[in-house]
Amino acid sequence: MDNLYKLTKQGFKDLQEELERLKDVDRKRNLESLKDARAQGDLSENADYDAAREEQARIEERVKEIEIILKNYEIIKEDTSKNVNIGKTVIIKVDDLPEQTYTIVGSLEANPLKGKISNESPIGKGIIGTKKGQTVNIKTETKKEVKVKIIDVK
């Protein structure tokens, strides 16, 4: 399959743990909520029952989603070069903003607020392959052009 989900080792482990929690903890808790709501009688106007059913659907949807990912993934290989690549942590300076540290990850693991940017994002794409000390011009999603200086690559 060509469209493999790119995951770091930690991202893979996190998904396995989430799947285990959904199946072993969240499903059981949800079943108890459904039982309690059914015990209240009339289900047609039972907000607790409706909420428990919605939660059940959310849990099952996420279980399916993770199972698909875990059947179609590849672990990002360690890159020993000094170039920016997936799995590397970079310190960058965007225009005149303070330096920021990010780890380049696959799109599934991206969470800029936690210091993880996607290899498919404009900045991620723009800095892959660069080296410490290089500066590149990158056009953001809003069509604004920014200067990104690579301070360090780890």
C-alpha cells in the first residue's frame, strides 16, 4: 500500500496505548453508563441514554480509526544526517519572533501546541532537507511569506 501513515516510535506507542484504553477502560465505562440510563425507564426522552449512545459511537469510531492506522503504518526511520527531516527536532527562528523548538512528525502526530509540526505543513515541507544555519523563505497557508532560519538540528 502506498499511503502508509508515517509514525514516530513514540506516536506508534501512543496509538497502541490509546486503543488499549478505549477497548479496556472507555468501553466498559460506557456500558455502565448505558445500563444506568436504561434503568431510568423511558428511553425516548432520556438525555443520559442519548449521551451514552453518542459516547459509544465516538469510542467505536476512534477504535476503527486507530485499527486502520495500525494496519497501514510505517515507523519513521532514524536519520543520522545533519539535515532537517521527519523525526528530527529543530530550533527555528521565524522572521523576528523568538526561537522555537519543533519536532518534525507525520501529519497524524502533528500538534504545534506540543511542539510537533507536520512534514506536510508549509513550514515542515519548506525546511525538510535544510541544514543548520540555512535560511529559507516559506509561503504560509495565508500566502504570507516568512523567513525561517534553522538555528539547530538534533
